Amino acid sequence: MLHNGCLEKASQWLRSAKSLAVLTGAGISAESGIPTFRGAAGLWRNFRPEELATPEAFARNPILVWEWYEWRRELIAAAEPNPGHLALVELERRIPRFTLITQNVDGLHDRAGSRKILKLHGDIWTDRCTVCGSEVVRQPGEKASTQPPRCECGGIRRPGVVWFGEPLPADVWRKAEEAVQNADVMLVIGTSAVVYPAAGLAPLAVSRGAKVVEVNLEKTPFSSMVDCSIQGKAGEILPKLL
Ligand code: BJW
Ligand code: ZN
């Protein structure tokens, strides 16, 4: 169903949900002013994210990749959570079994006040040493560096995110699958649904008989398979669903 007529139905499902899984993507942070990956605004110096978010790109040109992340960290530090993020905080408060699964690395769900967050693709505020694996958490607003910093062990640090070709953190992924398998309702918000394995979670919920509701500005590969696909801005639709 590709019309907004299902908004009322979706909010009924949410009211009676005992177990809710939510999957978010870059679209939920778009109204906070953070560019999505696959829109025109996602371009940085004419590079596509697929050319920058890979271990090969970092190995080839660590400074270039590092600068992209510093640019994004600056945008994110200046941004605020929006009504979409806040609506999910309220759902967490209302629904007994609630799991927020996010592909986003921006930390806006944390800043909005969500507590149970599974970060599938890591966190842009964490740096990880490429040699010893030790992690350092940075504070938004910390002075930017133009080069990837060095670890005490001498290794160079990289952003603690998941790049193409890298496995997702195994425990986080296991919990995400579990939450989706046990959900009676699933919300899929602001994701283009092209990046796996995250894109497999909504089909998993469908196959388990959950009611699946999509909120997105545009149609996606999920739209025709879900129970209700609502086209609109997450920051406007989610508060209406409550
Ligand atoms: C709004 C809105 C508003 C806008 N309101 N909506 C062929 C087939 C299947 C899989 C593969 C394949 N070839 C390669 C793969 C694997 C690959 C993959 O899926 N590639 C596909 C692209 C083809 N996946 C991987 O490599 C993953 N790892 C893996 O598979 O490991 C296997 C393995 C096992 C064991 C050992 C080794 C390996 C890893 C994927 C990692 C993805 N990483 C990134 C970067 C993270 C760090 C960073 O942020 O820099 O994650 S890529 C980027 O895409 C980022 C995002 O989380 C992810 C998803 O993007 P998202 O969130 O959907 O954003 P957009 O921009 O695409 O969409 C925004 C949406 O919002 C749009 O629909 C808008 O309409 C909407 N919108 N405003 C509501 N206001
Ligand atoms: Zn180290």
C-alpha cells in the first residue's frame, strides 16, 4: 500500500504493539541537516560514498578519507536531533519490548535520549587503531585534525565505522536479528534499503508475520512488500504516528 491512508492503521498497530523493532537510516537525520548518502547532497568533493567508505580507499588515501569524516563530524556536531528522533524516544518509553536498530553513525539517537540502540555500522565519534584495535571515544566539538591520529602503539587510527566489505559487529547483528524475529511490529525509517545485511531485516520481519511500516520520502525496494508504506518526512510522519 503506497498511500497515506494507512497512517491511522499503522498508529493502531503501534498502540497495541508488545514488541517493536525500528530500523533507521540516513533519512531520519536529513531534517537535522545531515546529508544522506545517496542523494545529491551526499556528494563531497565529487566523490560518491562508495568511493570513500571502504578499507581500500583508506589504505590508498587515508588523509582524503579522514578529511571526509572530519567534514561530517563537524556537520553532525552542529546538528540537533529532530522530531523524528524524539518520537522514537517516546515509543521506547511506551512499548515494553523496544529495539532501535540504526545504520547511522551520527549519534543523534543517543543525543535525543534513546537508550536501547543497536548500531549496525558503528559510531563516527569512536576511533579505532588499525594495529591494536584499541578504541578512543571523541567528544563532538573536539578540535579536528587534518590527519588520522596515531595510537600509542604507533598504529594509525581510523573511524570506528563499518565500511563496505567489512563484517558488522557480530553481537550487535545477532541482537538485531533476534529483535526483528520477535517483533510484532517493525518500523523502517529513512533508508534506501540497498545496503546489506541491514536491508535483509525488513524482509525477515515480513517473513515472520510482523506488521511492517515504512516511512520514507520516496519508494524503496521495500515499499511493495511492507504492510504500509508512508511517503513523507520522518520528522513529520513519526510524531503523527504516536
Ligand atoms: C528520508 C528523508 C526524510 C531522505 N524522511 N526519509 C551485492 C548484493 C548484496 C550485497 C552486496 C553486494 N555487493 C556487495 C555487497 C555487500 C555490501 C552491500 O550491501 N553493498 C550494496 C550497496 C550492493 N555490504 C557490505 O559490504 C556490508 N558488509 C558485509 O556484507 O560483510 C560481509 C562480510 C562477512 C564476513 C567478513 C567480511 C565481510 C557492510 C556495509 C557497510 C555500510 N557502510 C556505510 C558507511 C558507514 C560509515 C559511514 O557512515 O561513513 O553505511 S555505507 C552507507 O550506506 C552507510 C549507511 O548506513 C548505509 C545505508 O544508507 P541509508 O541509511 O539507507 O542512506 P541512503 O542515503 O541510501 O538513503 C536515505 C533514504 O532516506 C532515502 O531512501 C531517502 O528517500 C530517505 N529520506 N530524507 C524520511 N526527511
Ligand atoms: Zn594501537
